[in-house]
Amino acid sequence: MRQIKVLGTGCNKCKTTYNNVLEAIKQLGIEAEVTKVEDIEEMMKYNVLTTPVLMIDEVAKIKGRIAQIDEIKELLNNI
């Protein structure tokens, strides 16, 4: 099962990215464990400088901007 994390402080961009992830996996019909990481100390472990960050299977795929639904679907299909 895919491990997807959205790292962010809870800003609107972070919330939108999180919701886009949920919509993308719903549209693809796949199972994934989606986690929202808002704890600063936890985010520091990933060496995050800008948020939001979309991580798939512990690899940062998109940093510092909202990940769009189609973009997330493409990333999930290509892994």
C-alpha cells in the first residue's frame, strides 16, 4: 500500500494539497495510507524548507506549492 504524506503547517495550501491527495486516490480507486504531518519537529526530519510537501513512499515529489489532482494521479500511476 502506498504511503502518502502531506507535510505542512496547516495553511490553506497544505489543506488543499491534502484534499487533492484524497480526491486523486479516490479517482484512481487505489488504497493508500494518507498522513497529514503538521508537527514542525517531525517536518524537520525531512529537511523541509517550504510547505506544502507531497511525499510518496518517503520520497518528496512536490515542494512549496499545491499539488494538483491530475499531477498526483500521474505520480501515483508512474511509481
